[in-house]
Amino acid sequence: MTDDLPESATLTQGLAALLRRRPISADDRAAAALFTLDAIANAIGGRRTAPGRILTEWAGAEPRDTAGRAFVMGALTHILEVDDLHRGSVVHPGCVVVPAALALGSRLEVGGHAFLDAVLWGFEAACRVGLAVGAAHYRIWHNTATCGPYGAAAAAGKLLGLSAPALVDAFGNAGSQSSGLWQFMATGAMTKHLHAGHAASAGLLAADLAARGFSGPPAILEGDKGFFRAACPDAQPENVLADPAGPWALTQTSIKPWPSCRHTHPAIDAALELHGRIAGRAIVGLAVEAYPAALDVCDRPAPETPYEAKFSLHHCVAAAIEDGQVDFASFEAAARDRLAPLRARTTLAATPDFTAAYPAAWGSAVTVTLADGETLTARRAHALGDPESPLSREVMIDKAQMLMAHGGLGRALAGRLCAGILAFADDGPLPDLAPFFGLA
């Protein structure tokens, strides 16, 4: 518990105090601007998909309030599976926090620094709660959906200037709306995108109401009928307030270079290395080593849709080995059909070294057995885009422009939008993004 709170203080009271005392540097804001750029680019790119078209058509059918705008942007941000991920919490914070901050920041007409500070708060709250839910939670519950509302509430609370008690109310009511089950994976339904949108809108709504005196349960996390008791059989409550002076969670969050589940990325990275060493020789077997969570989500030897292929280690590794790249086309029907024989020769295993390192490190190894009997192996302790192997500023800008182009923006407009978003770090104004999402 923080120094100025009594021993009887709840975890959300401690979290509110922790956020309010943390200093924010220019480097922190510069990092937050890059993560904001990544989230907005993901949302723009998500427009030109089947769920994206449904969302933008729905958004334009009638006026949307602030929470409704956050919902649309949050859902769009999570469609392409190239948005950020915090490893330890297994939360995608950007698709929840940035839309909530954008929707409310636009309404309040805040400047870039106020916006980025809210984003830092939001990432911190979502990830700290995510670090406490325990591994068993993730087997049934989607952490982004369940922990995200706390992040959206923190971001909105920062923008609204909530007092510490009001922020606790916001956390209480945000947590009471925590939901999001993995059952959609059985059919590849569009539900995962709804999870991000709901988390963004739920937290924003909770903070907006708290600003008007709407009370919430202060022990929503650890209470007898709270979040941990309901959905987290092996919760680690102490993680909510651990290491209060450590780096901001945003700076410890990974950025995705490829449009697939993050659990596939260490293996993709290793497989891309092997592609150049195989030199066209025939392959008789592929073996992928990972950790149990990766297999729980991505053991899909015969994906039947693009979305299923994004959650298939078999398919992602086959694409990297065969093509030397993984992009949006890698998951379409033609690629799935072409790569089926190599997928069929691919095996997965959770091995002790990667299992022990997870979730602090998401690693993988890929071994190729060639027809001539030679075996080639590549290992990754971390995936490209992790804090230990970060993408450069230039690569992140290139990625953002690629996503914006995928969403239909011309190069000139994408360039101006990137520059405007990065100018948040210099306290530049928020651009009007509503027209991009049918929210005019």
C-alpha cells in the first residue's frame, strides 16, 4: 500500500494514489505519442474489413455520445490484430485506452500533453490490474475486455480531473462492467472487437458518471463479491500496487510488426530467419516450441477463415518459412490453401524453458527438418517489438502509414495525420478523427 494511505485502504484506492503521484517526463510523452499513432493507424486500417464496415455503418446511422464514439474506435482498433500488447498482463491496452482518451479529449478540447498523460494513466491501470488476474483467468476470460475498463476509467478520470475518491468510484463501476469470454474462438465470431469497444466505453462512462458524484464500490477488485473472487481463481492482488516507482507500463508494452496473434510472433520471427537459410530445399517437418498459453490460443492446424489463421501457429510459421514475410494477404483463402501441406507437417510443443520464462518473456523456437536430413533451428527469447527488441520510431511510422493506406488513406493525408499525432508530444492539438469512423 502507498505511504499516505491507511492499511485498510482498498486496492483501487491504492491505485488511484499511485497514479496521481507518478511523474511524467518528456520521454514518457514521446513514447505515448508513438503508441497513440499505432492505435489510431490500427483503427483506420480496421475500417476496410467486414466487421469494420458494419461498425462504421452503425456509427453513421445516428449520432453517438462520447462513450459510443469510444466504442466504435475501440472496436475498430482491435480488428486487424496488429495493435499493441503488454506481455505480463496479456492486455492490449491501446485499443481501449487511446479510443477512450480520444473520444473524451475531443469533447473537452484538451491539448496534446493532457491527452498523452491520460494515455499513460490508462495503460498503467489496465496493465496493473491485468498483472494481478492470474493465469487461470486468461483461459476463459479475455484480459483486454476484463481489465481494459479500468484503463479507460483511469484515462478518462485524468482528463476529467477526478479527485482520488471520484477516481475510485470510476474504478468500481468500470470493474463492475468487466466482461468478455473466449467462446467466440469456437466459430471465429466478431466478438473480440466488441470486447475492446465495450471496455473503452464502459470505463469512460464510469468516469463521466463519477465526475457527477455517481458512487462505485471501492473494493471492486478484492471484495467478497468482487472481480478477483468472481473470475480470477489464482489472482495475485499484490501485483496491482507492486513496484510503484518502476517505468510506466506503456514503455514496457510491445508493438506488433505482423497482423496475427502476438503469441505467434516469436515463432514468426524465428521462422523468418530460417527462410533465408533453407534456400528452397524441400521440408519434411516443422517443429514449434512455445509455452502453454500460446498453444491454448493458437493450436489450429487447419484454419478455415482469415481470423482463425491469425490465431494459428501452424499457419503463421508456414507462411514465414515459405514466403519470407507475413502480411495481410498471408491469411486469405489462397494462402491458406497453398500452405496447407506445410501446416500438416507442423507440430507444436510447450517446452520447459519457454514455459518457465512466460509471461515475463514470450519466446519460441522453430526447427525445420529438410529432406536431405539436415535440421535448422532458430530461437527467440523475445519477439520483435518487445521492449527488449523494440521497433524504431521510423519503423513505427512506416507501419502506421501502411495501416492507414490499408484503410484507404492516400499517402499525403496519412503523412499529415502521422505528423499531427506525433506533435501531441509538443502539446499539439488533437485532430478531428470523427469523419474517419463514421462519427461526423
